[in-house]
Amino acid sequence: MKITKKSLTDAVEQHIISSEQAKKLYDFLQASTADSPRFTFTHVLYYFGGFIAIGAMTLFMTLGWESFGGAGIVSIAVLYAAVALIITNHFAAKQLAIPAGICATFMVCLTPLAIYGLQQWLGLWPDDSVYRDYHRYIKWNWLYMELGTLAIGAIVAWRYKYPFLLMPVAVTLWYLSMDITVLISDDYFSWRLRKLVSMYSGLVIIALAFWVDLRARGKADYAFWLYLVGVLAFWGGLSLQNSDNEWSKFFYFCINLLMIGVGVMLIRRVFVIFGALGGFIYLSYLASDVLKDSWLFPIALTAIGLGIIYAGVLWQKHEKSLTEKLRKILPAPLRELLEHKV
């Protein structure tokens, strides 16, 4: 539920609260949500600048850095990390949680670069691949970089407790699952195996996100990035599976419907968005391939759509009583989690 200034003004006009109470309540809500990510110009600047800085040292790293050699890369990475640490502490002291969290995340994202430089410096790098390939190719070479990133990420997240710090941890877990598979399969990593690994690693990350969600209920949203990366990995691997079996395609549709249900229950839009997208893909397949010559299909689909709308009307009418009955059968931790999100 979003409470706006207009909502409070309407409450004053209805003589529910006084204008003074409305002003104090608005100021309180503004202060209490200042550290929560919102779609405001200030927050857009924070994250846009942060992603540019992080991207510069990860995705957009150029080959020119190789000319510094291993020792030079380590020195520059450590220098950048020291500056990021100083800025993080500066913002933290001023209670600016979002920019502090972004700077701390930038520091974590420097870890694979520093470990790569260290391996080059010590002559331990096994082939002629370079750092810029880290985000492009799946290779076992990256394992030390990933394990180091997870270790540093865990330490920094424990120290500063900013939710955005879970972003590099979530992405690294996904990378790690792929690279470990390469190591186990002796570099034989077919496209089919990649899709399966992505799908199952996504499920593991989603399970981890749910555990974090339960543990951190009532606090900051530490599970957001884990959910996002987990759903991307799972849904991407699932959607890329090849099947000529109509029942398998229908099962894919059912999984996407289940994702929508899970998203509604956990109040996580990422499940709903990708579940709806998967459902649309299946219905498009039916319309373009299976039932392309059927005049009944659009009529049936329209009826189903209107039926879903009517189900929404019924749910809105009985939502309170149904929600109370459903929550009574849930485990206590999950019930508390849902209550904190309403």
C-alpha cells in the first residue's frame, strides 16, 4: 500500500485526521523510507552512477589494462578499493545508506580484478585468456576469482549490511555454478548442459533468497537481488529447453502459472513478470502453430481472460477472509514474512 500526500489530504477532508497530524505523518513516512530504493530522480542518479562505475571495472574493462601487468592491476584495484572504502564510510557516517551501499558494492566488484591481477603477477594464470572475458565466457579459470568475490562479499555484507551488496554475490553464485560444471565435465559443456545448469542453479539461488527473506523479515530487503538473479537463471534455462512434446510445453505453461502464484504470495513482482511472459510465449505458440486455423481459439482465450478478470473481482470481494484462512495453515515464519510485507 502506497500512502501519498494526496491520500493524507483526502483523510483530512474526511475529518479522519487533522491537518497537523497529516503533516507530521507525511514527514515521518518520508524520513522512514528515505533509505528504501524508490523511483525518484535522486535514487536514479545514485544507481545510474553506481552501475556506470561498476560496469567500468567489470563488463566494460578494456584490453588496455593488460599493459599494466599483474602487479599494476593489483595496485590499481587495491587503490580503487581503498577510495571506495573511504567514501563508503563517509556516506555511512552521514546516514546515506543507498550511496554507501553502492560504493561498498563497487568495492566488492573489484575483487575478481584484483585476484586476476594477483594470479598474473605470480605467474599462476593458466592460459592466454584476459579479464574482460570473465563476463563473456564460461571457463574453470575464473573459480578463484568467484570464490574470492563470495568471501569478500560475505565479509563486506556482514560489516555494512546494505541490501545492494547481495547483487554481486547473487551474480557470482550463478557464474560459479557454470564454471564448476566446466571443471567437472572436463571442458565438455554443451549448450544443453548449460541450460540445465542455469535452470537448477537458479532454483538453488531462489531457495537461498527465500531463506534470506525469512531470516531478514521485518528488516531491509536483502533477498531482492537473489530473487532477481535466481528467477532469471531458472526461467532463462527453462524457456530455452527444446521439446517436441506438447505435454512438456503445457507443463512449461503450468510452471509459469505457478511462478505467478508464488510471486503473488511472496509479493515478488519478478516471479509475476517472468511467469506472465512465459504464459504469453506458450499462448503465442498455440495461436501461431497448433491452433492457427482454429476460429474457436480466440473466442476460448477471450472467455478465459474474462473469467480470470471475474475471479479477480471475487478475490477482491472476499480477499480479507480468504487471506486469513490461508495464512492460518502456513508455518509461523512464513506468516510473519507475509504480514511484514502487507
